[in-house]
Amino acid sequence: MELASLNDEQRLAVETVDGPLLILAGAGSGKTRVITYRIANLILNHKIYPNQILAVTFTNKAAEEMRNRCRSLLPEGTAEPLVRTFHSLCLYLLRREGKVLGLGSNFTVYDSDMQESLIKEILKSKDMDTKEFRPSSLANQFSQAKDSFLTAEEFAKKKVDDAYSKTIASVFLEYEKRKDLRNALDFGDLILKTVILFRDFPVILEKYQRLWKYIMVDEYQDTNKIQYHLVQSLSSFHKNLCVVGDDDQSIYSWRGADISNILNFKKDYPEAVVVKLEENYRSTRTIIESAAALISHNKQRTNKTLRTENPLGDKIKFTSFQNEMEEAEGIVQKIQVGARKGQKYSNFAIFYRTNSQSRYFEEALRKRAIPYKIFGGFRFFDRKEVKDLIAYLSVIVNPVDSTSLLRIINSPPRGIGDTTVNRILKYSVEEGLSLYECLHKQVPDIKKGTLQKLNSLYRMFDSEMEDLGKKTPSEIAYDVLEHSGYREYLENEGTEDSFSRLSNLNEFVNALKEYEETNPEATLEEYLSSISLITSEENTKDLPDYVILMTVHNAKGLEFHHVFMAGMEEGTFPHFLSIDSPEGIEEERRLAYVAITRARKHLDISYSRFTRKFGEVDARFPSQFLEEIPKEYMEGEFTETKYGVRRPEVTPRAERFQKSEEKFESIQAKVGNGEFQVGTKVRHKVYGEGRILSISGSGDNRKVEVRFGSHLDKKFLLAYTPLEIIS
């Protein structure tokens, strides 16, 4: 097999056959090419049987691409190596060997919905409150335990400190017991059970160790603890383990990815050969050298520098805008100019840190009839939490809208189950009443406590209906979030996903506020009608050409001719949930590095000076990462807006934070002068009285940890969660 098309580092990686091998593959350095050439080299030049080769990656798409590339390099009719994702590999093994663990070969694999359904069943049987013990949160805890190589029994042994932890452990044990009875596994089980299989049945492990003489693992920087153990077990016999990855692109710690797996590979295998693929073939020199300068500020990384022989290219354009609306308008105008010059819309990608930021771009693109698709997510008005809030508001303007009421009657969870709903529906038909009217009736066969919950929901709607002519639409929307418990529900869940959903609701209130500003006589009914026109648009799945919108996390592994990085301000990127720790900042910097290196030719970076939070205007300052990009690679633009012409500039970080501290003086004063201190007694509307255990962060990112009772610890953002000081 000819290797002349490879550069020196790529060829070294391909030709290193035996022993452990670490390939540090920089962005755009031909990683997949090297993996597939190495597989072909083993088969064609070293006469290794294809069934002795195992390649593991993370997604079905990556696995399919690897298979296709291998086929293109091998003669027709050649047997193929086993290329699998981690989960499909373990499913393959458990179907064949799981009987020794008591598994039937026809076991069911539960997805997240089935997991939560089973947990709800257990909570109901234990008469436990789904507000305090949320099924989604418990499912996440159980999955995290399995990713950390903990069984339910081991998890229970660790959770002996307090009653709350013991209760969670008891649910976990029951969850596992019922799955066993139903011959079912969840996704976390697939890898955990396989590792346990190999640990407890060494004969089975040896069978596969001898079978797979050469093992390759893609995206090794994204592996978690249990995946690490799986790879170690399978490769420990021959030690012909090749791992490929880039610690500078490790951006999934929130999923359990452990960057130390790739950083410590040389410690695990002192004899390992390390090959660095540092030449980028994708991007201009300006883009690559800017990215390299940015990531060099990280301390937790291997020593390497991305480089390219490509032309210098255009400078990175940097623009500041007054607010997100102007930012979106400015970016979309540039896309429109490019399209008029003959460029395809698909040449352009807009990146943002959080899903909630998409709304402004969607509105600006729709206004100009420019087709777009959101990669890896839903359009703004198609997101569940947004649809839920729309349903609440629809009931307020049209109480007989039973479809909308049915959607949110138990969202957030308030203990109104399907049986209750069916009884209300039956009663409404028999009595000729709307579903809404039934909320405050004595519906037969419904428990007193449940009737009180229904009546409470009725009173909330009744109160908001009275306010229709007195309050603005955005005020009503905000009140609904407060009085329905939806905001508290998401705040108290405390997950990355719940904060993302809360941000989407914030953006909905912002959208209403902006609608009011441009339509002073606007009514809630008119706004809901305008939304219905948006959500009734044609399905765009068959569009031939479109602008691409996505979060930076979803952009990993992709590349685009022209990239717009929007929202590069402190608190947005880096994200406010990550700025309290050096590890958090380093991961955010890696995320920015990933975003920059997706651009082939052109890169535009922008930020907004002001943003809204639940309708209130909030000052923002440029991301600290902008200061870490050498100024010779960037150029600012004059930005024409209704506020006048101004030259954007990057304010020195010290000055930015001084201004930030001044802006949030009132919050800081409360914390610093003793109103909020460790030990302060506070009251929360859901959890009652508690004491502050710790305070961290600053300004808008101030967090407090509160202990309620003797066992329940919760973290809150002061800017989002009003806590009443009681002593």
C-alpha cells in the first residue's frame, strides 16, 4: 500500500504497528485519514486478519465514515474490521456473553424516556414527591454513577451520610431490581455490565483480548472512567493500543469526559510512541495561529502547536453591537451581501454558546426570507419549554383551549396524573363544561389533595386573565413563569440542560418585550397569533441551500467556509456556570478553540454591549478570550446603528471587571456587608428555611449553596433566585 500522500508525521503514525501509540491529532490535521490508512496498512502490508482489528469511536456517523473510508482503501471483497461505537460494541458483547450475568439474549435497552418512566413508577410506589425527586435528575445521577464505575450497591454504600442520599440510593437499588426482573438494561448498563463481565469472567475477557490483536480508539479525550476501564481491559494482553485525540478539543466534561485519560496515556504506557499531527490542512494561517495563541493559555494540555502551510488569508473581523438584535441583523446582512455575490448560503455558519441565542438569528433570517437550519437542535419556538409557556399564555387569552391546557396541566410536575386528567375529561363531557371550568369543580373520584392542586392552577389562570388589560404581555409571561412554578422547577433541577431551558424562557420574555417596544399597543393575543404564523411555516427538511445555525458543542468535527462566532461576552462565552474555576475556564477556552478552527477562510467574532434578562437590560463586556488572540490577526469595523457610529474596542480585562463590579454593586454589597453570609438563615419558596453553606462567584454569577433541613443541599444563582433573609 502506497503512503506517499501522507506527511512525515502521518506516515509515522500509520507505520507504527506494534505497542501502544498516542496520536495527538490537532484540528484539521487528517485524523480520520490516518486511522483508516493505519487499518489498511495493517491488513495489506502486515497481513493482519481484519477480524483481529477493532476500532471504537463515539457516534454512529463517525463509525460509518470510518467504515466507508476503509472500504475505499481495501480491495473489493476484503473482509472488514469491526468498527463500532462504545455502546454498540458493548451491546454486541452482551448479546453473546451476557447469559453468565443472568441476561437473556433478548434483553431490552431502555432509552431516557423509558428510564424516567420506570423511575416515576418507583417514586409513585414509594409515595415520593416528584418535585423533590425529579425522575430526569435521578436518571442523570444513576448514569453518572455508572460512568464512574459505580454499581447501585456501591453507590448506596457511599450515600450513607444523610436521609436524602439514602433515599436516592434506595430508588437506585429498586430501579436496578425492576430492570433485572424485566430483562432490561439502560445505556449506562451497556458499558458497565461489559466491564463487570470482563472483571468477573477472565476467560471471556481473554477470548476477546486474543481475538482483537490491534485496538484503535478515536476521540480518546472524550472517554470517561468506565470507557477507560473497558479499553484497558481489552488491550492489556497484546498492548497494541492506538488512541487518537486532541486534549485541546476536550469539551465534554459535563458528560463525564475525563481529559486526564489522554493526558496520562504516557504514564499508563511509558513505552508508548507519541506522534503529534500539528499541520492543519483546513484553515488560513491567520485562523490557525490565532487559535494556537488562544489555546496556549491553557495549562492542562500537552505541548504542541498547530501550524499550517496555507496562505495567511483575511484578518479576523471583530465587531461590537449595542444588543443581540443588532448583532443578528449585522451578521445576517453580511450573509445577504455574500449571497448576492454568488456564494451559497451553506458557506455560512453562525455559532453561539447556548441554544437560547438562536432566536435573534432566526428572526433576522426569517425577516429576509433566508432559509436556515439549526444543526443538532430545535428551532426556538419548537423547543418544549417554549411551547409550554405558549400553552400557558394561550389558555389565558382563550380559556376554552383545552389542547393547550392538557399540555401543561402537569408541567411542571404538580401531581396531576393521567387518571385524574381522564376523569376531568369525562366530567367535562358529561357536564358540558370546558376543561378549564372543571379545574375548580368537585370532580367525582378525585382525591381532595389533587382537587386542591387543580383549583390552585385555576386561581393562577383566573388571576392572570384579570391582569390582561392591566399588565403588558411580557409582564404576564414573567408572572406565569413565577406563579406556575416553572422557573423554580428548572432552577432547582440545577443541570446544564435545565439552565439552557431557563435561558430559552428568558429569551421568550425578551421577545415579548421587544414586540411591545415596536408595537406599543400590542396585545398578548396578537403576539401569540404572530407566533402561530412562524410555527406553521413549511417544513424545511428538503431545502437545497440554507444558512447553518448551531451551538459550538455541535460544531465539533465540522468545517465551514465562513464562520460567525456571536455572543463573545463575559458570562456568555465563557459561560457564567464555568467561570468560578480554572478547570471551567480552560474548558471554555478549548470550546472557543474548537469554534475558531471550524473556519476555513473567514472568521467574524462579535459581542453585544447590552443584553436582556427576563426583560431587564443588562450590561455585558467582551470575552476575556478576545484579549488572548494577537491583535495583528484581528481588525475592528465601524458599526452603523441607530445609536451612532462607533469603533469597537476590547476593554482591558481589569477595567471590564471593575465596571462589572460597579454595575452589580447592590448584589455585592448585600453579600460583602453581611446580608448574605455563610450561616445566614434564608427562606426559599419551594424548600422553605435553610442556612447558607457557601458563597462563590461575583456579580451576576454570584452563587450560594443552601442546606435545607438536615440533608438537602441546593445551589442557586442570586440573580435568578430570590432568597428571603430571615435572620
